[in-house]
Amino acid sequence: MGFNSTNRLPYLTTHAGAKRWHDQIKPLRSGARMGCRPLAKRSDTHMQIRENPQGDIECVLYETPVVTFKADDTVVVAPGKWPSSYTGAFIEGLLCGVTVNRTRGMVVLGLERRADSGKFPKFPLKVGMSLTMRRVMNEDHVGRWEVEQAEGVGVWAPNRTKANSVRAKYKEMIAYHKGMVSLLTQEREKINEDDPFEAKRLLLLPKEMVADTLGTRTQQDRRYIGNGQHTEIETTYIDMRMFTDASNKPVWAAYYGGTTDEGRREADERTRKRIATWFEVRDKVLDLMRSDQPEETKHANFLKASIGLMCVASGVRLYTLEMQRDVHRPIELSYSAAADAVTRFLTLAYAEEIMEFKKMKVGHVPTTNYAEMLFDEFKNQGEKA
């Protein structure tokens, strides 16, 4: 990672080295930042180096001391309120042997490979977090960074007991879906030997079966036919609206670009209406999946829910039956996406009941952000608790 303005940053590892760099830079004699010591180019005054009253050397980015060299030769890294890509480039440009990536609203520091485990230690930092490390020399006078103080990142994750309790309510549906996935999955030969991620197990949904199960709808569409002319045509679609609406949980507040109280009230009202509508649609899908429904309609409803959620998992919202040339070509999706379709929807539908905010172990980087399944109000309450 890198930006032009971070290319000239010095590599620093110790307090003494940072102090020497600080002392050799002449303070600016004029301008709005008169007296500051630019860390790299003289014109890049948003990056500066300074000595605080305790004798620590602070490397500052936009008024935030991101990297601080302590007198005891420890180094404190703290992205402050802005764990951005630019902050990551700033840290990486200063600390020799440290790589920085950004993911899910945090910067992740990567250190040199460990000789004992062969792994590259990684330490995520969110807003307000910090870690303390030290440059250690071995008998061959080769330096490496050792973390002395760090904390685990707080993440949203399902409570296993609560999640199992929810899944138990839909045990028959989950078993039915598992059978459907096995029935429709095919093993295929590897086409591209150079692609290690190419799916070997593929699920094929015949469009005729999907249309018969979910039903179709027709609507008038305008099509451009050239020379500024349009024509009205009747198009037939597979009716996936209930499943797509249920999967599009309105977890973000309705956007409003203004600042008036009336505008905010209107945005809040739109959000409340969208959430209320989502609950209605969600309950309709869950009704198809209940174990206590009449036996004469149970398996037909199971089939509809299974097919609908797999169509959503394929990533395509609407499938045109009449306008596509490959009408008889099946809908394709990976085995893993198909197998997870029902449990993922249950997690989304019951997220506020089964999610909990907990600390991960130090050095663990979250791979799945379940917070995207939570309403803003619930999420914010949990993270502030």
C-alpha cells in the first residue's frame, strides 16, 4: 500500500533514531503551521514529528499521534479515530518490517514470520485501539518486532447456544434443504488448472422447475429499438420478490443529506416503514419453513423456500424467461453458497436475538462481519455496552 506523500517517510525503529530525525529537521518559520517539523517533504505539513513533554517522539498524521516512540524504546501504534488506508500507509512507511492492510473498518498490522510457528502475526486495530511493541535484536544482530501489549478486537458473532435453539425450530426444513442440495449438486471436472478457487461442486437449478415452484409474473417493459424509438413488450419473470425482499434487510438508516430536524424525522419515518415491511415479508418466508404446519402443504412450502433462498444465494435478483436466449440453461451456484442459504437466512432473520458482542483473542482478525446483519440501533447499543 502506498501514497505519493508517504514515499519519503524515514524508517524508524528506536527512540534514539526518532530523536535524531526530529532534531535534524528545522521547524517551519512561517505559514499556518509555523514551528512544526514536517516528517517527510517540507510541503506535507499534515505529517509532522514532535517531542511531547514526557520526552516521547510522536509521528503525527493530521493532528493524531499515530506512532509514538517512547523513551523506554517501546513503540505505541494508535490509529485514533481514522483507521483508514492512508493511516495504514503512514504506519507502514515509518516502521521497517511492518506491513499494513485495511479490512472491515480497521487496519491490520502484519509482522515478520515467526520462526517457531512459521506464521505471520497479525494485529487488527479499530477506532480508539492501540498496541505496544518493541524492536528486539537476536544474536545475529537481526531485528524483529515483538508485541508487548495488545487487545482483542470486539466483533459481533452468533451465540452458539442461541443459534442452535433457532435452528432447532426449523430442523425439518434444514434437513429437507440439505437433501435438495445433494440432489441438485453435480461434480464437475476442473476446467482451469491455474485457478485454485474454481468450484468443483456445482449446483444446477433448472429454470423450468424454479418457475413452476415460485410462479411467474408479467410486466410491461420498454425496449429501445434504435433511431430514438422504443417499443412496449410484455415480459415474463420468475417471481422472486418475496425472497429478495426478505433477504434485503434494511440494516442501514434511510439516507438524508440535509441537516434539518424535519428532514431527520422524515428519514427516521422512512426507516421505520422499511423495517416494518421487512418484518412482514420475513415472517411470510419463515411461515414456509415452520415444522408445525399442515402435512398436506409442508413439503410444497419447504420446496418453495429452499428454491427461493438458493436463487437469492446465486446473486441474481430476477431471471427473465422470455428475453433470454438460454432459457433452458440452468441457474448455477456453488455448493457452499447453496448449502448455506437456509442457515444464513435464519441468522439474518434472528440476528438481534442470537448475536453477541465479544472480544476475540489477541492477534485474531475477524473473517466474517455479522454486524452487517444487525439493525443500526441494536448494533450501536451493543458496541457501546
